[in-house]
Amino acid sequence: MSRLTTALFASTILLAASAAAAAEPSVVVTIKPIHSLVSAITEGVVTPTLIVDGAASPHTYSLKPSQAAALEQANVIFWVGPNLEGFMEKPLEALASKAKVVELQDAPALITLPFREGGAFEAHDHDEEGHDHAEGEHAHADEHAHEGEAKPAEEAGHEHGHEHEHGGIDAHLWLDPQNAAAIADEIAKTMKAADPDHAAAYDANLARLKTRLKDLETEIAATIAPVKDKPFIVFHDAYQYFEGRFGVKVAGSITVSPETMPGAARLKEIQEKIGTLGATCVFAEPQFEPKLVNTVIEGTKAKAGVLDPEAGSLTAGPDLYFQMMTGIATSLKTCLSAQG
């Protein structure tokens, strides 16, 4: 009888544990920087699944069958939006009917900027050809070097399938720590709605994360202060949020989007730009072949460096966002300091 009672008690404990585990939502996130913020919010409660892992880039990614299965089973899916993860649009429509799909480029209080076009930033070929950006162009509201007034994104967290237009929004939103804080707010809000039993944990994690983000902003500003007035060229135009927040000077990009590689005329134009700037730095990215950077600096005094805006070289987790951002600041300081 005693053994029977013990067995029944053990079974009850196992069933209760299984029920608790089942109650925890399945969370899927597309890219590493956002996955890091989600992981910080859900730490101690849920371990989110990452889609674009390793050194892969959302600009050139193809979904794997195992990841399609994860989308089907997910309760919550976080992505930036179609301007960045175009490969996700059809899978979300086909597979994520049961999930709450949160398009974070719509998060309230988020500051968004349009794609830069023309001159050192070549024209961006997107589906909104001829689209009037008068209502869609946004800029930082403080003393940053962007013209116009900042406009927070519209209501976020909508169900996938709600039709809206994003025009030419630059989707590298996370490279401004204040945007990261706005994204974190939306993540916490979504998780509390999906899993109210752990609302207190999500709130506590959010508070810790936002404190870290404020400290990060101060740290980066101090790191790059000695070199922030020195111009540099990047592989693709992913950095205007970082540029706007910290006052660094991106003088141009080899390409606007890695989906389209530049031609010989574009490479010559960038070489000429390096010549007018004098000695400078040209930054590659670990996800893409560095030979283009080596080509444009050939015969110039420019140096090559590496920036990692999508954290391709870092291990996923709650600390990744901070490692990525401090890594960008350190790389800028190291290369630009050497230019005298």
C-alpha cells in the first residue's frame, strides 16, 4: 500500500510538471539580435527558438524544413518585418495560423528611418517604386544629424495577415539601444498576454534589460567619442540607427542591400569616395565575402575592418545584443584611431 501511494504521488508530481511545461508558450524568433532581447525577457521561463542561426544573414536566408515545423507549433513568433526577413512572409502565411505573430517594426515608440538613396548610398530597389515617402520618412527627434521629426511606429503586435504598407523603412532598427528598449517593451507585453502566470518574471526581466540598455548607450558613447567625427564606409547601409544615436559619420556603403551585389561602376564610385576622404576605414561583415572590400581599398590608404550588425559571429543568448553593440563600437574605434 505504501508503495502504491508513493507511486501515485510520484505520478501526480510528474503530471503536474508536464502540465506546467505544456502551459509555457513556444516562442520562435527570426534573427539573433531580436532573439537576444527576447531571451533576456523570457530568461528563467522560456527558451526561444532561433531561425537564422550561425553566420547566416536574413538577407539571403532560406527556411529549413525543421524550422517550418517550429513555426507550425509556435504560440508566439517575433520578427522585424518583411523589409528584413522577406523569406518569412510566405511561411508565416502558410504555417503560423495558430501563432501570435508580432512584427516588431510596428512597435509603439520605435523610431524608424527610410532607406537612404542616391550619392554614396545607391538607389534601393524595393517594391514601392515611386512610393511617396512624405508620410513614411522618420528621423531621430533629438540632436542627431537626421532631418525631420521622429515618428513612432503605429500599433504593433497585430495578427499576421493585417495588410499595411511600410514603404522604405530601414529595418536595422535594433542598432539604436533606445529602439531596443521599445522592442523589449513590446516583447514583454506580448509574453505577459501569452503567459500571464509568469507576468511578474517578464516584468522583472524587462526592468533589468532596460537598465542594461541605458548603461550600454553610455558605454558606447564614451568608446567612440575620440573617433566619431572620422568618416568611414560600410559594406551595406545597415548603420544609420547607430549613426544617428551616437553621431558617427558613415560616408557611404558598397551596397545598400546584400541581395544585390554592386557592379564595376559602383566599386569605382566608392574608390573615388575613399580618395576624396583621404585615409579612412572600409568595413566588411562576417556573413559576406570580404573580397569586395579588398577591391575598393586596393591602391588607397584605407584600411579594412569588420562590423557585425547581425551578430553572425556571436553565440545566441541574452548577452549577445550587448556583445554585438560593444563589438561595433570597439571595431570603429580600433580602425579609425589608427587613421590618425
